[in-house]
Amino acid sequence: MVDSLPEADLAVVAAYGKILTTEELNTPKYGCINIHPSLLPKYRGPSPIQSTILNGDKFSGISIIKMDKEVDHGPIIYQEQLELSSSDTFDTLSKKMFLKSAEVLPKIITEFIEGKIKPEPQNHQLATYCNQLTRESGYFDINKPPSTEILDRMIRAYFPWPGVWCKWKMDNGQLKIVKFLPGKKIQMEGKKVMPLKDFANGYPNFPLKSI
């Protein structure tokens, strides 16, 4: 990556899954800035949008920071708060955040390079962290399901990946994977997507009747 940076005045990083080396951070004339989809220092790490929805936050936002050698740790150049909708999924909230970032970024870059913006250190004592998601993040025990509210948040946070799912043993003894989708929809392994109420009518022994 360094080979492509010597002529760069500034590098902009967003949704990049690797940690930059000190050499990479220092190669551009004005360093590297990162767009992070949370109000740092809250939700440092790889899953801030999912964590925002899972925790039922009413608002989140974008942070533009000057990168340093620690993840999501550098001083803040710009922040803007965004309200969440009760129907927001990972997909819809991601689009909101990165559209807002694209809208403000040209002005912020210009003012940063011209020295009109002085980056402010984060309050590291207030930092919270979020984890890397896996396929298992969306699993729950159908016999001990989360509350309706928590399940709704999970479905919206984990759509489209890793998805929310459970294993259900049918009356005939077959073990099936059942996926839950936004809009109170459900899909059993090998079957089409359908409303949960229709699924429950067709399989009256399914333990979960509503979301």
C-alpha cells in the first residue's frame, strides 16, 4: 500500500478491515483520516453500527478522526449526530452514515488541510468497544428466546449478515435451521420467505408466535 501513497497529500480510510502500519500512516503529507460510523469514543472496533442497533440507541453519528497507531483512537476532526429510526437495519443505517460522510467530507478535508480545524483528543476514559461478528453472533436457542424487543433489534442489526437464526426440531424429528428477517418474516431451511404469522399457522408447534 505504501507504494501508492508517496504522491498523496492525504489518505481517507473507511470500512477498511486492516490496521495501517506506522509507515503507511505517516507517508501522506497530511497523514490519514478515518470515517467511523459512531460518535467516538463510543463503539470503537469493527461492529459499531450493529452495536448501536442492538443496544437500542436513539441516535448515533459519524466521526472523522486523524488516524494514529491505535484503532479508532486518534483525535477527532469532525462529528455529526444522526437520529435512528425504529425500523433501521444495519443496511439502512450504513447508507445514512456514509451518505452523510460523503456530503461533509470535501469541506472537512479542505479545512483540515488549510489548518482551520484543530483535531481534538478523544476522552479515552469514556471509550467503549464492540467485537468482531461471527456466524454464531446471530444464533439463539428457540427454547429460550430473547424478549420480543431484543429479538427485533438482533434481526435489524444482523441483517443481512450474519443473520438471526435458530435450530428447530420438527414433530417428525427433523432438525431445521430457521432464519428471521426484517418485517416480521421468517424462512425455514429449504423453504421460501413468509410472514411469521403464516409460518406459525402452518407449523402450530413452532415455539415463537410473534416478534
